[in-house]
Amino acid sequence: MAAMDLFGRRWALRILWELRGGPLGARALLARCEGLSSSVLYQRLRELASSGIISASADGYELTRLGTALGDALRPLDEWAITWAQEQELNDQEPTER
């Protein structure tokens, strides 16, 4: 359950998502996560680092081996979310009966 508590915290999954392509600095993460405050970013980075999911490097923050494995585990959820969003869009386009 500790993992669900960590990933359920606001912005945690988004930060991990942004790091999937490689290391990013704090400024780049803030720019990619519109609405994220710097204090919350640094709090999440500390939590994710202490959990062994990300690490700090000379290039910024990056996924560890465990973080990469988590990303792989989340891919099916991403695929499902894309399908769900497409169906929602189709439902919104259907005329409603009156």
C-alpha cells in the first residue's frame, strides 16, 4: 500500500511520466507540469528519490532501474487511457435524443 500512497500524491505520476524520456532538471519539470509549484515539485522529488524510483544526476533527475520498471508497468494503463479518451470524445460527438 505504501506504493499506492506515494503514487496517489498529486503530481507524482506526472513527474515520473515526464522523466520517461531521460533526465530533466527542476526547471524543465516545472515548465512541463503547468500548475505545479516549486515547493511541491521538490517535495515529490525528495519522496521519489528516497523511495529509490528516481535519482539526482549531473543532468538533473532521472528514473532508476526501479523507476524504469514502473514506467513499463504503467504503459498498459496509458494505452487504456488513450482508448478511454477516444471513446469519451466519440460519445461527446453523438447527438443527444430529445
